[in-house]
Amino acid sequence: MKPFAYVKPADVAGAVRAVSGEPGAKFLGGGTNLVDLMREGVERPDTVVDVTGLPLDTIDELPGGGLRIGALVRNGTLTADERVRARYPVLSQALLAGASAQLRNMATVGGNLLQRTRCPYFYDHAAACNKREPGGGCDALGGLNRSHAVLGVSGSCIAAHPSDMCVALAALDAVIEVESVRGTRRIPMTGFHRLPGDTPEIETELAPDELVTAVELPSAPFAARSRYRKVRDRASYAFALVSVAAALEVRDGAVTAVRLALGGVGAKPWRAHEAERILLGGPAGEESFTRAAEAELAGADVRPGNAFKVHLARATVVATLRELNTGEGTA
Amino acid sequence: MRVNGAVESLDVQPWVSLLDALRDRLGVTGPKKGCDQGACGACTVLADGVRINACLALAVQYDGREITTVEGLASGEELHPLQAAFIRHDGLQCGYCTPGQLCSAVAMLAEHRAGMPSAVTERSGELTEAEIRERMSGNLCRCGAYNGIVDAIRDVAAQEAR
Ligand SMILES: Cc1cc2nc3c(=O)[nH]c(=O)nc-3n(C[C@H](O)[C@H](O)[C@H](O)COP(=O)(O)OP(=O)(O)OC[C@H]3O[C@@H](n4cnc5c(N)ncnc54)[C@H](O)[C@@H]3O)c2cc1C
Ligand code: SF4
Ligand code: FES
Ligand code: FES
């Protein structure tokens, strides 16, 4: 690991000051992604600003029925919160579907939002990777791309966004609160991550000197009926090939509210706006679920290794919506 | 920090992992280095009773904390019930993953008692085999001693319930 200076500020003002005008500084949460990437030489910060001493580790009620989740809340704590489990089960389930209990105990909400891709070439210094070394090329395009994305990809990068939590947050219309020396601003989750375009090294709208302070979940009564489904190679402790976060409200056979987001297939956590548009107001049933899934995936840009994801995603969307519609297996 | 009850004061560079600090600086070699990337669980230790992967933890982040490794589970000569059960049920072969498995299992039982959910049950119910396998999925065993590990944990969970 490249040597670095370490600071551990006790308040938010100190943390944002520590990175202001310091392009070589990086925040450190639980370390489960950053320490790994530093050890691999992919991340090489001069200064590491440990944010785990900041008082941002509470989950609070928002006026109007939402929740405000501090950026330092550990993933494990969030899975267990009774309010989250009752009001936004999709979020608790998404977190429980990811990583291991040990990693969830360490990982923070802020770090999970900013975690980087698991594309194997990104970690491999012998490979060409535009995300690691802009302009170097992308070995995944003609290489092993079974795990890669099919939606929102570009000729520069086809990496899939790895986070389960982010897929649930995209479905729930979460808002990310960030702070810097310039003040506070709020970024909608669906606009927080960027598509790769020709700058795959820039992954979010967050400026390098901005700290994530909280995630806000707006009130969403229909989300009490929501579900996360993840398909992967091992039963547990593996990243998603395809995942679906969904909330569905049906009255008299018609869809009165729906939220749908996909993981494992998108260059960013993929909110399925097109599918939602088709579903809303229409009949709830196999035919419309399939039509909506197909419309969302119509723009898929596949390679030989990941073409299977289109079918798998369609089947997983339909199965998840069916489950929510019939009530089987929901909490 | 406190390691297995003893106060240890050491100066480490900020890039030294908790695992390396324990093993190379303090001679606490129970926690093992399997993958050094969070993927195997051999390095599992408890920080204030919470299980973590010491390979992805920077030692400086754990300043002032209470760290427990497999060496700290027994009380004197008396094995921790899980240690005894691992022996009874053949929960190990080569033993490389065992210190991590034991620390993980101790914390897993505590998490279950505290009502932590898992991907298997949203409500913390009975510790079935599927439940134990899911909750222990962060600890791999290359020898495939999983059946013995699960039996040992079930045995101790049943003892606790009595
Ligand atoms: C073996 C393994 C398996 C995994 N499996 C899964 C899985 O199945 N599903 C899944 O979703 N994830 C999985 N993960 C990833 C895991 O969820 C992330 O590593 C974790 O969420 C990152 O959180 P952290 O607090 O440890 O982040 P860190 O490693 O501390 O930081 C990650 C990034 O976030 C930045 N950062 C941290 N906090 C802030 C903040 N407050 N404001 C601004 N920037 C910040 C850091 O600068 C860094 O760039 C796995 C990880 C491992 C090692
Ligand atoms: S897909 Fe993206 S991350 Fe992977 S090698 Fe190509 S540029 Fe790098
Ligand atoms: S050595 Fe830490 S998880 Fe493998
Ligand atoms: S007993 Fe050999 S790795 Fe588990």
C-alpha cells in the first residue's frame, strides 16, 4: 500500500475542511472497499480522512413520515432497524442479500453508495481499463464479460454497478444529502450515479471534496409491500448477476403505485422508468409485467458473455412483481 | 487497544491492517490471513463484540477498542462451549479457517439473540440449518467441514436455549 497521512476529524466541518483543496485526499468509512483498492494500488490517496468518528450514525424520523439515515450507519445496523423493516423492507432485504455479516458490520451507508465496480480488469494492472487509467482501453469489451452491464454502457466501459443497497435506494426515490466547504446540497439518488460515457472514471455527481452526510427516504406507504430479489452464482456472499427491487400497490386489479429498479445489469443502479410507465394504471398480471420488463430491456447492449442477462432480468422482474401481486412470500 | 483483555499500546503506520498488527506486531496469530480481501473470513475477530474482517480494517481505526481473537474465547483452561462443540462434531480438518469460524459463530449467536434478521428469515426465528449456513456464509472452509461446523453451532444454540 502506498503510504498516506491519516486524520480522524470529530465533526463534519473538520472533515470537509480536511479534503478541501486536497485532490489527493479520500474519505474512509468501513474500509471494506477502499482498503482493498489501496492494497491493489488502484486507489492511491495521499491523505485518508477517516469519517467514522463523525456523529452521523443515527436513523431519524423525517416530518411527513420519511426516514433520514446518517451516512455512518453501518449496513448491518440498517438491516435490523424496525422502521426500515416495516416501512421499506426492500432496503433491509437488499442489504441482507449483499456481502457477509462481517462486511455488513463494517460497511457504512456512505461507503456503500461510493463503492466501485468489481470488474476484474479494473483490479488487474496488466489489463487495459479506462476506469483505472483513462484512455487506456477496455479489456472487458472483447474479454470475459459475464458479470458486466447491458444497460447504460458505452464503448469505453461496460462495468456493472455492484451495490445491492443502491438498487433499493433508486427504487425508493431516496435523496442524498452532501456537504462541502461550499455548503449543503441534496442530490436525488436516480441522478447520483453517472453513466460511463467517455469518462468512466467519473462515477457520481459528487465532487471530490463533498462528503455524503445522509440518505433521506421519502414517505412511501406502498413500499411496505416491497421486495428485493437477487440472482447470483452462489446462494450467498456473491455479487448479483441480476437483481430487482420492486414495490407494488394494486387496487381492483389495477396498478396504483409501482417502483422498479434493477441491479447487476446497469452501468449504474437502474431505475426502470419505462417499465413503471407501462405498468402504472394498467392491469396487474403476467402479460403486463412481461411487457413492461421487455420494454425496459429493449435498449440492452449485450456481448457474448452477458447476453443471458436480458432473459434472466425479464424473468426476475416478472417473478418479483408476481410475488408482490399475489402476496406470496412477502413480509 | 485492548486485545483479549490485555491493554496493548503500539505505534503503527496508518496503512497497517488490524490483522497485520495483531499477527506481526503483537504475536496474536489466531486470526489467519486467507485472502486479505474480505472474501474468506479467516481473519474474523470481534471488535467490542462485533464480528469484522481484520484484513480490511486499518489498525488505527480501532484505537481504544476491545479486540477479541480466538485466543480470548476460552476462560483459562476451560474451552468456550463453541470450541468444545467444534471438537465434538469434527467442525474442522486442517484448522486454518477455525479461529475465524469460532469468532464468527460467537458473534452470530449474539446477533441472533439480539434479533438481527438474515436473508433467510426476516424475523429472527429458530436457528435452522439454512439459517446457520446463511449467517455463517462469510466464513469459507476449503476443507469442506461445513456439516460439522453447522452441527456444532446448532448444538451450542440448543444448549443456550435450555
Ligand atoms: C468480499 C466482498 C463481497 C461483497 N459483496 C457485496 C454484495 O454482494 N453486494 C454489495 O452491494 N456489496 C458487496 N460488497 C461491497 C460492500 O458493500 C462495500 O465494500 C461497502 O458497502 C463499502 O462501504 P465502506 O464503508 O466499507 O466503504 P469504504 O471502503 O470506506 O469507502 C468506499 C468509498 O466510499 C468513499 N466514502 C466512504 N464514506 C463516504 C462519505 N461519507 N462521503 C463520501 N465518500 C465516502 C470512500 O472514499 C471510498 O471511495 C462486498 C465487499 C467485499 C469485500
Ligand atoms: S468494463 Fe470498465 S472497469 Fe471493466 S475494464 Fe472496461 S473500462 Fe475498466
Ligand atoms: S483474510 Fe480477511 S477475509 Fe480473507
Ligand atoms: S478446516 Fe481446513 S479450511 Fe476449514
